Amino acid sequence: MKVTAIGADISINDVSCSCSLVKNIENDIHKLLDLGAYKAALTNITGDDVVISAFVPDDKLESVNSGIIDILKKNAESIGDIDGISDTPDKAGEGISYAEAKVRQDRYPDAVIIAFDTYGGEEIVGKVADSVIKAAKGMDDVNDIGGGGVNGTLKIPGVGYVSNQTDDPVVVATIDNIESVGTVAGAMVGAAIGNQHVHLVRRGTPSYVIPRGIIMSVTAYMNGNVMDLAVPLSERMRISGSVNL
């Protein structure tokens, strides 16, 4: 089994996602279960970007990924990142963000998903995402980690190709022990906000940052249940001035 996460800017504006957009996407999530997903949800809402994630058997990965794109296309207020997807590498443009990671078969599927939205921070967000990945690698109870910035052209199973112009990365880490979710998420968040211009926000918060800026959301995706970790982590880590309460 794997967890797959696809992020896209399909909002009509550059700052936020409307309530109707969020509701319409959530109403269509059940279609992914019909395609074979074990669990699926709208996990992250970050500025004007949304991330749909699913726990999926390996042999259903392509069909579920394709189904996620269909949901994004159907509900898009603006075609945005969907337009950057191509059937061939040479025509790939700025497109959707993608992450996948393996899940142990003998455990309840748990994952930490971090999503970014950039406002003049396109040149540095890849480095920030890479620091998040490095923070999680090698930690106890981290099974696998995927996503991050795009180097060259990326082939997304069941979807197509996107180019390295894709600038709002998603990172996903699968966790073997639920008690380690907070530890791993804290390390990932700490690595990100240690960079300049990075702000941690609650899921669904519009962007209120002065460019050059990057906002990030962090969710725990535990057996299909979505938990926003921004507030508890900010309180525990004593982060001030970032989380929109």
C-alpha cells in the first residue's frame, strides 16, 4: 500500500480557497473509494492550494491518481496547475505537485503531510521542502518519505508529466507508530520554519504574508482521519506570529 498526495492551485484567486471549492471537492472524495482507494480525503488547504491524499493499494495507484485529477478538474474555479500536465515530457509545464510514500502492510496507515504555497518564494521553496525531507529521513518509525521540489521533469503515475516550474511542493512521510506522529511532524516543521520567509499556518488559512513569503500547512492523516497539527505544534514549540488562530 501507498499514500499518494496531489496538490494544485485551482482557486479563482491567489490568496485563498473559497468555501464552495472546498465543499465541492469534499463531496466528490467518495469517487476515489469507488476506484479502489482504502481511504481518501482533502488533507491540506494552504493559501490557494489544495491537496487530495489517499491510501491506496499499489495496483490502484494510477487509477486513483487519475481520479484525483478528475475531481480537481471538475471543481476547478481556475484551471491553474492542471494546465501544466502533459502526456509527453517535452510539453510539460508548471503543474500539480505530487508525493507518494510506502505504507507498511501490517500497520494502520498513518502519515504526516506538509504542503507549501509560495508568494515570491518560488526560488527557495524547493530548498525548504528538501530540508523537511532530510529532517524526517532516518528518524525512528518513519517508514518512507516522498515528494519535495521537482528537479527536471517528473512523471506522475496515471497522470502525466510536469516540469520543474512546479513551485508549491508537497511532502509526505509514512509513520509506523502513531505515538511518533508528533515527533516526526515537529522535526519536519522545525526544519521548514528554520528557513527565512517560511510561516506555519492553520489548514484553510488565507495567505497574509508580505512577499517574499512561503506558507505551509501540516496535517496528520491517520487511517483516513485528518488532523490539523499547526495549532498544537505551534503551542508546544512556542511558535508565535505564524499560526492564524
